[in-house]
Amino acid sequence: MISLIAFLAIGLQESEERKLKLATVPDAVRVVSFAFDREGNTVAYIMEKEGSYHVVAGDWTAGPFRQAAELHLSPDGKHVGFMGTDVDGSFIQVNKKIIARNDHTWAVGWGLAMSSDGSHVAYLMRDQQRGLWRIMVDGKQIGDVSARPRWPALSADGRTIAYSVQGGDKEYIVVGENRGPEFDYVTAPVLSTNGKVVAYGAEVNDQNMLVRGSVKSPLPSWPSTVFISPDGSAAGCVLSRLEGDIKYYCVWAHGSKGEDFQMIQYRPVLSPDGKTACYAATKGGKNYIMIGDRKIECSSIVAQPAWRSDGRAIGYGTQLGRDLWWKEIKVK
């Protein structure tokens, strides 16, 4: 007899190797965000019903809250982090513990990052009277931020933090205690697994570029989202352009652009060897998983695709009716 958590072979599409049913969403609720672990064994989601929000992960449920967002699930599926609002104000919670909450002076700002094992958390706090901002890691202030920090990112082990800063008419990236060069605009930074390489998009004097470490590569248009390989040896981005009244998006990787789409959902991910980009995209009302130049039509995609740790398959989350599934596509 096959257990409920066993993978089942399916014949809906030849490319789909296996699938797993992970959860069934209750009736009459709206799911606002999903998160799946890297191997597709666990799903967490935020659901809303009649203005109240709950966070669900396996048999565990938190809430009700007035708001919940910024859902994070560790790669092993054992740790859940999110931001929420209740009668006492905004807070950040990891598993069952609230690690930060509004007080009379400081308020939790939107922006949350969590290490792979869930033991380190970075977030923003704002002084409600003076309008000052600060970056916090595990409850301690990092650096001296007199301008506006944004978009914290943590390395997998939580030892390295990167974030952007908006100061006056210039922006820059900070990694640890090191401040990078100034630009007119920068995107959210991303870090390699070991935290030694940072990548981000930037613009200066109307010139767009992809920055990886000390390497600056020119781009034909603005990079809205940046991604990096696990070892930091490669990086890519999502480019956007306007043609008439229609906006198009494509992935730029290894010095060339991919197919145009009406939307690229979630952040693309590079394979463990850094050679192949995978991402979810939409065109003409159809959803696709892209693996390099390979296009695979899918019924729905509700979370960022993930490479299996051995690099031999791509997994993604999908919702079929009220059921949440994890599907895998074999990489040829």
C-alpha cells in the first residue's frame, strides 16, 4: 500500500516525473502566499478568511492575525518565519516564538531574511518619532545606518548580511561592514551560499548593469530581479522593457537574454553548477516552467521553483482545486 507521502507516477504530461500531495486548503479561505521546502516534503501558506489571517505549516497553525506576509520556509522545511500584525501592532515570528515587536519607539519594518536553518533572522526597524531606520540581526543592531536601509539578505549560514541603502540621491549595497560603490539606483542584493559573493542590479548615468562581486556587466535595460549561483560563480537577472503599452520580461543569464514573457513569477534560480536558469513565466494566459531554453506548460505555479539538491530535477508547487501539490520535472 502506498503511503500518503509517497510520490505517485502521473501521466498528465510526459515531462512531469512525479508528484506529491502535501495539503488540502480548508473551504471558503483565500490563500495569499505559499512556501515549499527544497525537496518538496513540506508546504507552508498564509490563508485569509473574512479579514483574519492564519499561517499554516503541516499540523501547526498560527493566528488569527490582522495581517500576515513575508512568509519564509527553511530549505529543510523545519522552520517557518513571517511578519504579522495583531491588536498590539506588527511583529516578526519564527516558528512559535515572536522575536521582534513594535514598542513605543521602534516599529517593525517590511523586510525579512532568514538563514537556511532558521537560527538567524534579519529584519528592519523604524523609529516612529524620528523616522530613522536600522538593520537588526537576531535582535542586535548591525552597523550605523543613518540613511534608509532596505531588502536585507542573509547567507545560508546566517553569518553574512547584505542590504541596500538609500542615502540622499544615491544608493549603494552594504555587505557585512563593507560599503559598496554609489549608484543612482540599486536592486535588492543576493548572496552566494557561503556569503562571499554578492550580486545586484544597478543604474548610473542611465547605464544599467549587473554587479557580481567586483565585476560589472552592462545590460540593455533595467534588471528588476537578480539571482546568483550557489557558489557565486554566475549571476543573472530579469530584464523588463516597454513596447507600446505592453511590458515584457525576459531572463538574462550568461551574457544573453531568453524568451520574452508577459510575466516572470518569483525569482529565477540557477542550477547547482550555475549553468542553467529555471523560472516560472506566463504568456498568453498559459503558465510555463523554463529550464534554460526548454519550455514546459503547467496548470499553475504558486511558489518559486527549486532545483533538487542533486541538480537532476526541478520541483515546483501547484494548487489543484483545494489541494496543494509538489511536482517534479526531470532535467534531461
